[in-house]
Amino acid sequence: MEFFEQQWSSYRAIVDHDLMEHRALTAAVAQVLDQWLATRPAGTPAPELVDLGCGDLALMAAHYRRWPLGGLWALDLTARVLSLAQQQLGPVGYPCCFQQGDLFAWASQVDGQPVDLIHTAFAVHHLNDDQKQTFLQGCRRRLRPGGLMLWGDVFREPGESRDEYVKRYSQRIRSGWTVLSDLQQEQTINHLSSLDNPADWGTIGALARAAGFESRWVWGGQHRAEKLLVLT
Ligand SMILES: C[S@@+](CC[C@H](N)C(=O)[O-])C[C@H]1O[C@@H](n2cnc3c(N)ncnc32)[C@H](O)[C@@H]1O
């Protein structure tokens, strides 16, 4: 992921200015997870969580510090963000592992250790549609009974082609992301034009069902792109 390797400061500016609605998405994730934690039977072992494509944990770190986790695996393809993530999290009272790796490979690992919680934000849209299906099947396999998966991401509107989506999102960047320099805007557009492959959100229910999940949309942003899906 050259963009994330070389232009992390541009991505960080996008997050800091909330251009992809990270704040509302993270609040929705926290609300779902707070509720899930509150309804766990007393005496259940502390839940283990994996964050797939964790980035630098800019917004999630505060929640990971306060949740009573039994372990955190933070996985990302881009090595340099992992030290930022570790710094951002700081000391916590449970074991953590910051690991460079591919989320698709993680989900495909048949004998991999199961987890109670899977969180992923703005990373799965890099997979193609077949890979997304295989990825969901793998996540289902690695999730313990009673576990929860939270998938925040960008999605296409039902029936919208990838080209239409790229055009629409590029217009959004050029007209609204003016806190970024022209160069940063063009680099972001180049990245999304060449590498982003958001799923049509209208097809996701069937995809999730085929993987053995029940799914529900719990949040949608104001730009008809960012959304949060909960899978159980
Ligand atoms: C847009 S950033 C999102 C970071 C963070 N989750 C957030 O919400 O701010 C995408 C992150 O996913 C990582 N990524 C992309 N494809 C990946 C893959 N196949 N496996 C693991 N990480 C991946 C990138 O390196 C980058 O850190």
C-alpha cells in the first residue's frame, strides 16, 4: 500500500479533519461494542479483539484503553503505521500484538486462533468482490460463538458502478476536501481510482448470509459512502 507507506500524513489530515466521518463511525462502533460488553454474562472471559487494517489507531486507541479486553491483535500491511499505533495506544492491562500482515491471509488461516471481536475500518474495500466473500467466510470461521464483527467502510450505492462511484468520490474530494493541498487531493484520487473496490451495499446482506453471518446496518454517513455493518 504505497499511499499509506508514503503519504500517511495526508491520510492523517483526512482523519483529523473528519473528511471520511471517522468520528461518527467510531462513535457508532463504540456504542455497539459498549452494548455487547454490557450484556455479556458475568464470569465470561475477557474478549480478545483483532483490528484488521488498524492504521495508527488515531480514534480507536481511546476505546481500546477503556474496554476490558483480554487481548488485542493490531494487524496492518503497512509496517510503519504499527509503531504509531503502539504509541497511540500506550500501556494497557492486557496483552497486545502489533503485527505486519495481510487481513485476507489472516482470515484465510484455517488453524488460526479464534477471537471474540473483529473490528475493521476502511481496509476491506481494497479486496475484490470474490476476496470479500472468502474474507467474510474466514472471519466467520475465526469468530468464537457469540462473537461480533464490526465492518466500517466505504460502499457503493445499490446499482452504482465502480466508475460512477470513483467519479462521485473524486468530485467530493475536489469540492469539499479543500483543507488538503491540490497535490494531496490528486494523490488521494489516484489511490482510490486505482486501488479502491467498495462493495455495492445492497449485495452485502446476501454475501454475509452466504458466509454464515446475520448482518445489520447500524450507521450511515452523510455522503452515501461510509457505513457500518454489524455481523453476528
Ligand atoms: C484507510 S486506512 C484505515 C486505517 C484505520 N483502520 C482507520 O480507520 O483510520 C487503511 C489501512 O488498511 C491497511 N490495509 C490495506 N489493505 C490491507 C490488507 N490487505 N491487510 C492489512 N492491512 C491493509 C493500510 O495499510 C492502512 O493502514
